[in-house]
Amino acid sequence: MDQPGDDDAFEDPTPPDTRAAQLPDDPEGDIYPPPEEAIEVSPPVDVVTIDHAEAGLEPPQVYEAPEPAEEPVTVLEVERKLRVHGLFRLPDLTTTGSGVARAKRQVTRTLTAVYHDTDDLRLARWGVTLRRREGGEDEGWHLKLPVEGHEGAREEVRLPLDAGEAGDVPRELADLVIAYTRNAPLRKVAALRSERTPWVLFNADGQAFAELVDDTVSVLDGEHVAARFRELEVEALAAGAPLAPIVAALEAAGAVPGSTPKAMTALGPVTQEPADVPEPQIVGPEDPAGAAVTAHIRRHTRAFLTQDVRVRRDLPDSVHQMRVAARRLRSGLKAFEPMLDVEWADALRADLGWIAGELGVSRDTEVLQARIDMHADEVGEELSGLIRAVVDPALSSQWRDARDHALAAMVSQRYRDFLDRLVDAARNPRLNEAADAPSEDVLPGLVDKAWKKLKKEVDLLRLDGPSDDWHEARIRAKKARYAAEAVAPVMGEHVKRFAKELSEVTEVLGEHQDAWVAQQTLKTLAAGDGIDGLSGFSLGLLHEFEFEQELFCRNDFVKIWPGVRKAHKKARLR
């Protein structure tokens, strides 16, 4: 591959500071004949506009939020970063077993980026990057968010360059990261200039599957260069593109793997410090019970904040998961109450209940609509169409109003203040002297207390009893489940098994509640204006089906309850 006199060969001895000036003007310079077709990269995927309209829902509180000016788009970015020294020579990837059959160098460009963060670099410590970049095909505002469970992958939310000047972050992006910034303002924290030379990499089939980017980065202090470093990026151009062999070839040539974004490299070691909500520590039975309380609050606060960002982007299951995190925090604060400042814990629980309620209508409506759509076919194809014609418009409108209301609440000052208190709780929970006792002496009793309340409620249940009794049992079952899950990491496998059995109970009783809610909704819709006889009849048939589902759930509960009692006995909670 190395050909004397070929300016486009990977083996380039020119120092990085002068290379850009010596590159040919022709961006099509190639070590092999150019492909017949141009490279096509998948376009960005539209993301739901974050519409913080004025709330139109009851209850209660109305939050003011202006309409957004721009509609962000998002792309999935899968890349690997490597650090190299200034004189590093790119290897011939076509001879290394990397899967690269041909490489095409693109024109070198100058990119200037201004990065934004809080004074204490909260975004960077959460692995989030917010920048305004000039130059290149994708210039504009970029918010990069880590993708959980996918190393090297980040989702990039984009707005055009004119969405805001440097130092004035567009509200559409600033709102997305309120969970991390809260009341702290965003400001300019770093400015970088990169001399970028991209190489498009083709496989044996002639497909462009990856891009190798060679960046010489200057950290700017005003008009002066404060520091300079060089890095490589290997980015997938197609889903599932094999990057590992390319990275391995570069490492063999002396490159050092590293996933630190450029801005974080420029800002220094503080960006590598833990996020302002630390990872929960591992707690053993002999450790103080307060350590278990702290781990629980941190675990679910981190989940709550992560889901907050996903809710604002309208990602699947995000509202549900955010409410689950809120419920687990509330249940934990109640279960651990003997070890906490009660007034402090109650205030947090009230705020968690408030935001869970703000999210609840949209989530419940979403679940209800999906349920009715799924079950409508049970009454026949013709009648199911009549059902959907009535249900879908009504519930879709309700969902949109509820979501707008929830998003407006999530940009309110009340919510920002609550987030600050929640983060402080995760960092420094207000424990009392009882928290100093060993976990194995304190925690079992807390779970057993919740269990006894559940058992008392279950003893009152009757197969033909009112639905309200079964709903109350569901609430008690969830509290017992969350209490068991909170202590299970400390107390061992038998408690984990008990928590799992309780989760099956909550699923059955949750299905029971959903069936009951569906019945009430169908009755309301059937009694509405403009409902003809056939449509009302169809809704009535579906109502009968949901009633039967409610009874099935009660019978299922009877079948699984003995297993729960057995699991509780084995857990030896008292």
C-alpha cells in the first residue's frame, strides 16, 4: 500500500502541525481508483419536539413554558477514540486484517468548537458533551448523551448553528439536561480548534463502512494556543460495522485507546471525577444500615435523573421507568424511616409523589390506549374498528395534553429546586443514630413490617369482593416488594427470591387494576355524546371482556400467593 510520492498514503511522515498546508487541494485524492458511486451516510433521525406548552390539564398547578423555536434531530454515533503522539504514522490498514480494502482521504478542514457546561462541570462528569461547532458538514449545536450498555456509543442531538450564539445555549438543548444542571447556569468552558483529516474506509464489497478521523487539536486561551494534542476517531458509517479490527490495527501501530471526549481532555482531570450523584457502594450484612440506605437512594436517584433526560426526548418506556424510580425512592424513604430524619424524608417523599403524579396521567393514558387497542380484536374485526374510532382520538388527545403538562412541570422552578434537594439527599442523606447498627440487625425487620401490612390486607380479600380492596392490596404489595428489593443486595439470595415472588404479585394485581380502569373508561366513552347504538354495543362487549380479565387476575393471585408465603418463610426476615 505504501507508494513513494503518494501524498494520500497512510504512512505520512509530515509533522501534524504542518501537514494541513501540504495536502493537495483535490479532496478526491485516493490510493486506489475512486468508487463509481458517492458515499451515502444515513440521514439523521427525527426526534420528537420538546413542546413545553402551557398546561391544559387538571390538577392543579399550571406551569408556564414557551414554545420551542427549533426542532432537534438526533443521530446515533458509534465511535472509538485513540490517542497518538504528534509523529504517529498511520499504518496501511489494507494489509492488517482490519477488513479495510480501500481508503479514501477527504479534504482537511478546520473545525472550531466552543463547549458549554456548569462551573463545576456537571455535564462532563455525567459523560455529556454540549458544544457549538463551526466548520465541517455537521456544524451546529451538538448535545452528546451516553447510551447505557453500549460502550463507545452516544446519541447526538443537533440544532443548526443559528439556533444560538456561543455562550447562549438554545433552550431546546438546555432543557434536555436540566436533570444534571438543575439551577446551575451553563457557560462557555472550553474552546478547541481541530485540523481534521478524514479517511473513508471501504470493505471488500466496495461499501463505505467506517470513517477514520485524524485530529490535531489546539486548546485555545483567547487567541493563544494553551495546549495541543492529537487523537484518532474510528466511527461506524453503517449499523453493526466492525470497528474492533481497525482499532486493533491502530493499537498495534502504537495508538493508545481512550474514550475521553476532546473537551474533557482539555478541561483536565476534574472531568474524570464522579458525577454529583456517586455510584452506589457495595454493602454487606455487617456494614452499618445507613450504608444500605445511602446505596439505595443513590441507585434510584441516578436512575431517576437518567430517565428524566429520556422522558424529555420521548423515548420508549421512559415515563414508566422514571415513575418506577420515583416510587422506589418513596418506598425506600418510608421503609428506612426509623433511620432517617422523618421531616426531611417526608418532604422528599411529597416532592417525589408530586412529580410522579404529574407524569402519571400521560403514562396511564398510554397504557390504557395500548391495552384497549390490543383487546379490541376480542370482539371481532368489524366491531373493533368502531371501538378504535371512539377510543383512539379521545385518548390520544388526553395523552398529548397530559404530556405537555408534565413537560411544563419538569421545567418549573419547583422541579429544579426539588432536583437539587434530591441530589443532596443522595450525597448526604440525613441519618440518625439507628443507622449505625449493623444491616443484618436492622434491615430484616423493616421488610417484615411491610410484609405484615400486605398480609393483613390480603387476608381481607374475597374473590367477589370490591375492586378497591384489590387495589389496596396492590399498593401494599408494591411497598413490600420495593422494601425487599432495597435490602436484597445486602441480605442475600433468599430475600432476592422473596422480592421476585412479590414482583409477580404486583404484576398480577397491576393487570387487575388496568382491567378495572379500562372498564371505567369504556363506560365513560359509551355514555358520551355522538355515540351511536352499534358503537355503544361494541364498547359494552369490550367492557365485559375487561371484567372477565379482572376475575382471571383474582384467580391467578390465589394460585401464586402460597409461593409468596413460602418465599417469605425462607427469607427469615423475623
